[in-house]
Amino acid sequence: MRVRMAPSPTGSFHVGSARTALFNYLFARHHDKLGGATFVLRVEDTDQQRNEPEFEKIIYQAMDWLGLHPDEGPQNGGAFGPYRQSERFYFYQDYCESLLETGAAYKAFETPDELAAMREAQKQNKQPPRYNGAHRDLSEQERLKFEAEDQPFVVRLRIPDGETGWQDLVRGRVVWQNTEIDDFVIQKSDGSPTYNFACAVDDALMRITHVIRGEDGLSNTPRQLLLYRALDFDAPQFAHLPFLLGADRSKLSKRHGAVNLLQFRDEGIWPDAMFNYLALLGWNPGDGETQEIFSREELIERFSLDGVNKAGAIFDAQKLAWVNTQYLKTMPIERFVELAQPHLKSDVSPTEQYSLHALDMARERIHALEEIGPAADYFFDDVYEIDAKGEAKHLTSESRALLSKLRESLSALEEWNHDSIEAALRELSEKLEIKPAALIHPARMAVSGRTVGPSVFELLEMLGRDRVLLRLEKFGA
């Protein structure tokens, strides 16, 4: 089996493209275990006006970050290259000539003004805009006259009567009436191929067996099937994945927030978490399964197109953050310390017991790597961020006076541990006839700058006597 991901380098690599690439990857890796499969990356860069080399780099960066390594592609080659469409024009030219010779395609010489007038007339008559077939049956004499005048032309596919259908591996039987498809352009006036033509030729020559793509490609499928038939190619099987939706159930777009995959990387999402989350957008393992955290190996083992839903899948940034938290909380702490290092002001060592313990405590409430700094800097540096709302609420003049009394009690401790710290604080609260919370919340705020975190007694023990007394003195009255 051979599947492909075929992005265009015309912008950022969005989560919709990432989900499509991921499903192709899972399909290929699953079938690797059943006799072999190939995952192909093809860059569809025929849009010369919008293509940018930087966008192609983004494709590679995004797929590499997500761990979707193709077996064949522009970077690693393969037996069916080149893998950039801009390097394959000779294929398209040859097959275009073949279609012209058999009469399956024809040259259309209308000028832009004539086409505009055609569309305007259709608009006035409340007809759908489409090519009216004016040059479909030019006589040989008429065609030669246009050619002798060097009249620019496009090449159009001659659509036959009847219908075009296929058994979609997600949507079931799909049928289009050919009357709904006009004689579409396969080669532009500058000699470049259109998307559908290049795509069909490439999928055939690269021996793609399954085209797994988004639902927005559904209307292209009957056109490509007509091209396969006209060229006497075997058609692949098709599977159209459901749309990704925003929280308002409209198609996911920039107005819903971050949709660029690498933006999530920059915001601290762990790639395994994104891999896991994207796999569950429009797919489930079936059998009433409620499991939400899967390893890559589990997803590869269990993935099947039978589990892909027809209905759109909602992309929920909060759910992604939850999945990310599960990964950060359960990865080996040594690995977490390595990841934390770039986000901290101070150097930490993955072999130092204090670093291991401190970051293990901090990561319980970290949803993304970018949160590590404010969540953990106070463990390693006496200059740390103070939550403004928390300071206003918990570090009033009254609570600062209480912190001074707490410092006196703690400084007298012979042993510095969780139990002795808790006993001293509770004894002081009884003496002052106040609730322990009146001391706990200001103490946490003073030593960490945060309103939430680990148990305050465990936190004070971890920070150590000298650091705690210094901070209580700084914030005490």
C-alpha cells in the first residue's frame, strides 16, 4: 500500500494538514506490520505566484516536529521522484499531449474577455458559472486558424455523459452526475498544469493506492476519476476525512485562534501530546473505548479507516492542553528537567536531586512548556514573578504582619521538615486565634509569588530554611 501527503508551500502548515498527514502516516505504519506500506511526501508547488521556499521549509519542520517521517519525498528521494511538482512538468506535458491525440481533451481559445462575458451572461440568466463548451467541437479549420494566429489557449478535458461514483472508505457510496462538471482546464495558457491534472498524474505514476485527505477535497475526486479513466490509469481508493471545526462548529480557521502547527510547538505543546490529540480528531478505536492517552505504538497498532467518523471533529485547545499536561506529568522526570532548562532563568541539572524534586513538584500544574518559567523559577532564583491579583489579596498589611510572626516561629525550629513546619504554623494559628489558611495563603504568595502550587508545607521544606526565611523577611511587615 502507498499513501501520500501532498501539501502546497503557500502558507503555514495548519492543524488540518497535520491531521491529514498523521492519518496517512498511521495508515502506512499500521500496514507496515501487515506486509508493507509506504508514506510519500509530495510538494505541490505549481502555484508559482504564491509558493515560497520558506513555506516548504515549514512543511518539513512541522512534519519532523510531529514525528511524521516520510519514506519517500523531496528530502530523501525515492523510486518515483521527483517529489516536487515543479520538477515534473515534462510528465504533465506528455500526458496532456496524449489526451489531445485521443480526443479526450481539446484546446479552447477563448480570450479572458470572452470568458468574462460568458460568466456575466450566466449570472444574468441565474445560471451557475461554468464553461459553456463553445470550443468543445471546433472544426479542424477553426482550430488551425486560431493556431496560425498564435491565439493563446487552455486545454480542457472533454466530460462524457453519465455519472462518476466511487466507494469512499469513510463516506460510503458517493455519486456525481457528470452534468454537474464542466469541461475543466487541465493545462493553463502558460503550459502549466492545473491542480487536478497534476494530482491525478502524480498519484498514478507514484502508484498511490489510497488517497486519504480532507473533506474539502471531495469535489475534486470525480474530476480526478475522470482523468484516470481518460488516461487509462487504475484509480486509487479514496477516504475523505471530516472537517476540523471550531468550538462554534464552523470550519476551523484563524478566527478560532492558533491553527498553525508550529505555533503550538512554540507555545510549549509536546509533540507526542499533539500526535495523540490529532489522532482522536475524527477517529476512535471503537468498542466503546474511553481511553484518551495513547502511545504512538498503540495508535499505529489500532488505527483503521473503519474508525474514522463522518461528522466533523471539534478542535478544543483546552482539551489539547489537558492531553499535554498528562504527557508532561508522566514523562521521566530527567527528560522533563532537560526540557525545562531553556525556559528557566537559572541553570538546572537533570542529575541534581533538588532539580528533580523541585520540577517534579512544579509540573503537576504545568499545561505547556512555556509555563515552566513562571511555574518553577521561584525554586531556583530569589527574583521571581509575583501574581499581581494574588499579591493584592494575600499580602495585605495585616497578612504581612502575620508573615513576620510566622518567620519568628519557623526560625526557631531545630529540624526543618514537612511535619515540623506544619506543626509550627498550626501552633501559631491557634495562638493568634486565626485559621491556618490566614497564614498558609500569604506564606505561599511570599515564597513562590503564586496563589496555587504544591502543599505549602512540602513547598517550604523543599525551598529550604535559608531561602524561606529570607523571603518571609522580604514580604513581612
